[in-house]
Amino acid sequence: MKNFRHTQQQRPKKNTLVIGPKAVIEALENGKQLERIYLQTNMHGEMVDAVRKTAEKYAVPINKVPIEKLNSFNISNHHGCMAVISKIQYQDLQQVISFIVEQGQVPLFLLLDGITDIRNIGAIARSAFCFGVNAIVIPDKGVGALNEDAILTSAGALEKIPVCRVNSLMKAVDELHLNGIKVFASEMKATKKLFDLNFSEPCAIVMGGEEHGVYPALMKICDEQFQIPMTGDFESLNVSVATGIILYETMKQRQ
């Protein structure tokens, strides 16, 4: 039997928490960036509905958890709701696109779909920063938390590269298309090879989680699908390794 090292995530410090549903709503409305909201399972009422509505407005994920999880933060007055203040300052996608174009740069975005391992996210962020990605785009659900562990794994890259958090990657692709940016999806069964694409034009690359890959509906609206050619007969590369290879090819074409 193989021995796997378990990476235990640290409990957030109390000064990084927003406690109680009313405080969470006020924090969001006052411009505070929250990483995620923890809401007690089976809670109902107007205040809970208000938390959900406000979280959706600001693309903040909600984790429904048992009360034992909330109590594990050693906070007694949470009233079934608390949030963790984000270490990342999330950017608006359209504002980032506009800024890049105004600077005379050729846009290059990286979209992460269903990647939950924070070590992979950290490694991807390092490659993205090193190889010229303008911004990473993540959905508000179905992606690993960009917490202190993710930042540490990225060697600080997540604090240096813009990150855009959106309600839907489908809508993000639509927004990229409206700005003349092509979207390419990595797919191991695609017929087109990585080096057959033109990455020197404005483009975005979608990387899917290792278990399910890119969501089929999202794949359908992308402009091209491509694969990384390999000589060895193996199922797939680790997503962070694959991203590094793709972004290196992108940088090579642009230089």
C-alpha cells in the first residue's frame, strides 16, 4: 500500500473571519473581498436568502456545512453563518480586458474549470505568471479555495497575477468573444495538436479538472479544441504539468 502525505489546511485566524449573516452581507456591500461563505445546513429565512442573493451578486461561493464545522472555528456567535476574508483581490474581467488592450498588449487568459487541488492551482499560477498570462479566470463554484495554502504553493504568484472570479465560465467565454478573444480548450481526445494553433492572437485557454476535464457545454462554445502530443502511451498529464507545457508553447509563439 502506498503512503500518501496528507496536507492539512490551517484553520483561518479569527481576524480573517466575518461573523454572522448581517456582518457578511455588510462586508460584501462595503466592498470587502471574501474567499467563501460558510452557511449552516438546513438554515432558512429572510436573512439566509439575503446572504445567498448578495453572495451571488458578488460571485462569492457558499459552502453549506453542519454546525459542527462552524463551531470548529471557535466562534460562538456565528448564528449559522461566517465568511473568510480573501487573501486575493479579485478583478473584474471586463476591466482587466480593457486595461490590457489599452496597454497595447495581446490578451492571454487562463480559465480553470473544475480544478480543486490547491497544489495544482498553485503550480498553475506559477506557470501563468512566468509565461505571460494576463489573468486567471475562475468560477465561484467548483474550484479550490485560493487560500493561504494555495498562495504558498504558488510561491506568491497568486498575489502577483490578476485573478477574475465569475459566476459562470460560460458567461466569461461569451465576454471574451465579445472582446474579440478566441477561446481554446485543452482536450486529450482532440485531433488538432497544440502547435497547430495560433497563440500569437488574442486568446484564452481553458484547462479542465483531471477527473472530468472541461465541462461539455463549455467545451462546445470554445473556438478550438487541442491536445498535447505525446510519444508515450499514457492516459494524461497532470493538469499543472500540461498547463506549463501549453503556456510555454504560447510564450514561444509570441516571442
